[in-house]
Amino acid sequence: MRVPRRSFTLLMACLGIGLISGALFPGLLSGFTGGTMTPDEERLVRPLSLPPHGEEAESPRSSPEPTPRLSATPDAQGLQRASYTPDADIETDLGREEENPTSYEALDLEEGERRTTAPEWNSYTIRPGDRLSALWGNDWGLPMATLYRLLEDKGNARILNRLRVGQQVEWQTDEQGYLTRLRIWGDHGRGTEWKREAGGWDFSRREVENAREVSHLVITGQVESSISAALARSSDLSASAVAALVVLLDRHLPVRSRARSGDAFTLLVEQETLVGDDEPYDLRLLAFEYQGQQIDVRAARHTDNRFYTPEGRGLLPPFDRRPFAGHYRISSPFNPRRVHPVTGRVAPHRGTDFAMPSGTPIVAPADGRVSRVAHHPYAGRYLVVEHGQGYTTRYLHLSRVLVRPGQSVERGDRIALSGNTGRSTGPHLHYELHVNGRAVDAMRADLPESHHLAGEELRRFRRVSSALLAQLEQADRSRRVAMAPFSEMAATM
């Protein structure tokens, strides 16, 4: 039977296309024929997971050449988002033409031994023209998904949608910035509290009374095994109060690393308790005296909530605004509500990015102690410096670190060279400032400027501190003392 010329031509064309496709793209046929994949093909389609924190990512091949790789990262809804990642351990040219180099990953660089402390309360008084949705996300930095979840309940919506000028709102967050407790106060000292249930995202609601009791404790002790054990011997302190005090002390004194057996201390503590709660609503260290082998200091709180010696010398060193010499533009500012350009989801930017060539010297903005030098798949080479009184700085995407953990640094010392390691879109320095465990805008934060108080400020401090330090002088044992709240003392001095 003769095949028509047109059909024969079409058949040969299809056969030719098939042969060419098979030669160029053998993987297309292997899925149908049952053929095996090459190792490189297998690597592209197999599910990938991120390495445990602190461990190096597994190299996809033995060749020393840097190989791009895919990673799957779960988002807030548990969906897997695929992304392209150059080898995190190697300087890359990815995005070198990017005008505003930055990174978009939410980084968790916390040390393995997390410090446990009572979360601090934030407060805000409603003003004319305020909208809760704008305050929630823009000013307070809370996830909008949490607000929407609360509003799903009609009882919650009735309260949250009827805020009035003058009402006080208070809230606590966990270390990741998620809401844990919320209080809204109404008339006659009554209010409503929402508390996140353990192990989930649901909130319970209850009525509370704004009746607070302020008490003062003088605590004396001697270190035998640890500062925590010495504080735990006080019957007036709960377990959470002990943990909070250890962190407060370590913010002002390096008691974790420098406390020794036989050291003696005396603390003046102010506790504020809400009626009906067993745990302190707020815990403040007002004054302390520590006499030890490596630490010998006496200090009191001032109205700026920083500590000074009786002579007015600050325990917190002065800070430079930027950790480098010269001028480099900000390529991405601090923004807790920044949106990821690919996923469209909120990707908080808890630092300030400066566009600068790799190898630019980075200097310590203040005296401090290097607490961590490490590598992270996203942050690249990074280091953390603790400066005391809750001030900590972080430096990410470095090409080289010039210091080691435990090393003391002085203001202006070179500590690193900037780079482009980890996941970033170009050479830059990612710089973070944390105050009391919370990231703040380093370009706007109130930074200490002087070692010593002077003039009227010094005279005011001495009027406040004399009453506080007097309680330490009379301390021969732990006891409760009767005195006015610190806020009242500070307002009348």
C-alpha cells in the first residue's frame, strides 16, 4: 500500500523531532522507560532539607567548584517554599549588580543555651485618630495573623473594635516576636486579658483587675556553686523571679563567666504584682553591690533606667552609631514589616544593611565581649558582641572574623571584614542592635553617649541613688523594706 507523500513527510518530521529531543534531553525519556537517573539529575529532584543549626550544609558534589543548590523552607503556614541558594561557605557573585544588597531570610542566631527570663511588658495609651490595625503591625510589630485570629471570636471583636481614647494596652511577646499575652484596661481598674495557650496559637480570655501591689526586697547572698543557686535560697523569690534576676544581673555584670565561690552580693529589688497573679507582673533591679574575686562594684538605677556608680560613672560604655569608619549608604533599613519580594509574605528585617565592598573593616561600636563567632547557612560568617546592660550587637555576612569568643574588645577595635557569605543579594554588612533581647533600629535607638553624669543630671541621680544605696548599707540579711515605688521617687526628685 502506498503511503501518501504528505503523511510520509509528517511521519518523518515527528520521528526526527523525537530523536533530536532524546539526544538533547535524555531525562525526558528516562521517566517513561524506567531508566536510571544520573547522580546530578537525582540531586535536582530529591527533597532537600536544611542542615541542623550550627552544622555545615552538605556539599552536593565532591568537586571544589561552588554548586548552586535548592532548599525547601517551611513558611508560617507549613508550605514548602523552594529557593535558590549558592554555597553558603563561599563568597559569591550572585547579585553583585544588585543596587540594594540585602538578605530576606528570618535568621535565628540564638545560642544553644537560651537565657530564661520573665518577658517584659510593653504598653501604649490609645490616642485620638489611632487605629488598632495600624498600631498592631506598624508600631507594635505584631503579626497581623494573630490579630485576625483574635477577631474571629465575636466576644474578642466586640472588645477590640471598641477601644477608646485613654485606654491602656499592654502586651508581651516571646523571643520570636509572637504575642503571648494581651491586656486592655477599661474603667474602674478592670480589664480583659488574653493569654496564648501552651503549645498552640489559641488564646484564652479572662477578666482582670488593675490592682497592683508594689513590694521591695533586699536580698543578700553568697555564691557557692552559682549565682542562680544563691538566689534560689531566698524564700521571697519564685523560680521565674530567680531566673529573671540572674539575667538582669548578667546584663550589668558578667556574673555567669566571672562569679566565683565566696563572692558576696546585696540586691535591692522592686516587685510589682497584679492581684490574682502568683508571679510578679514586673521585676526591677534598683541597686546592687557585688564584692568578689573578679568583680567589685556598687551601682544604682537612674531615671534613664541605666546604672551608675555613686560617683555617676556609667556601667554602659558610650556607643557609636555605625560600626565602621567612613560613609556607606543604607541599602535596606530596619523594618519589622518588610515584605519578601518573591513570596509576598512579611519577612521582618531586624537589622540595617550597609552596601559596602567585601573586605571593609568593621569596628566595635562600644566596649564589650565577643560572645559568639559562628557560621550559618543564611547569615554566613557572623559574630555577636555583648556590651552590658542588655545591649548586644550582631554582624552578618562577614568575609573574615578577626576576634575569638570570650575576647574583650574596645570601642574602635577592628573585629571583622565585611563580605557576602551566606544567602544575600550582594556584598553588604547586616548590622543588628538588640536591647534587652529585642531587636531595635540601630539608626534611631537612644544610645549612651558619655561615661559620666555631670551637672544637674549628676545632682538628680545622687538624690535618687542615695535612698536606694542606703538600703544596701543597712543589709545584713534578706528582708522586705517599706519604700515608695521607684517611679514615684524618680518623679519627685
